[in-house]
Amino acid sequence: METTASTIAVRVRFMGDLPALIGQREIVVTLPEGSTVADLMSNLSTTYGEAFTARVFSSPTKLHHYVLLFVDGQNVKQRGGLAAKLSNSTAEIVMLPMFGGG
């Protein structure tokens, strides 16, 4: 008998100029249980292509300094960065590109 791997539903909200790039403000991504923020970002990069990847990442494993990621309201940097586990049945990621001014 084959067992089905458990999954989590990750609600992703896009802020700043990202909704224009994605075409919507909020999506739900289904990932295997135990997935990390890096797994989610890889999934989003595959789904939304080079324009998304270039806008969010400065290198394959580093977010641009102006992109803030929150998991359940907490800055992902305080949770272990891209290695942070998405262990809840629903996690919320808010991507807020920051713009310098002055």
C-alpha cells in the first residue's frame, strides 16, 4: 500500500510591485510537509520565471537587500533565513520589496 506524503498549503501575499509582475496579489502553493522557505522560493521562481527570479534574488541563494520575507508575521531572517521550515499547515509569506529614497 502506497502512502501519500503530507502536504502544506502556503498562502503567499505579494506586496509592492510584485503583484504587477505575478498578475495577482495572493496565491496558495502546495508543498511537501517539511519544506523550507528556499523550497517555496524555488517553486515560485519555476512558476513565474526569470522576471520574478531577477526581481527577488541577487544570487541563487540570496534575496535582494530590498526584499523582506515574513513567515507568519516574523521576518524570515529571525527564523533561519531561506532554510526556515514551513511546518504549519498554513504559512503566510509576505514579500515586500523595499525601495530606497532620498
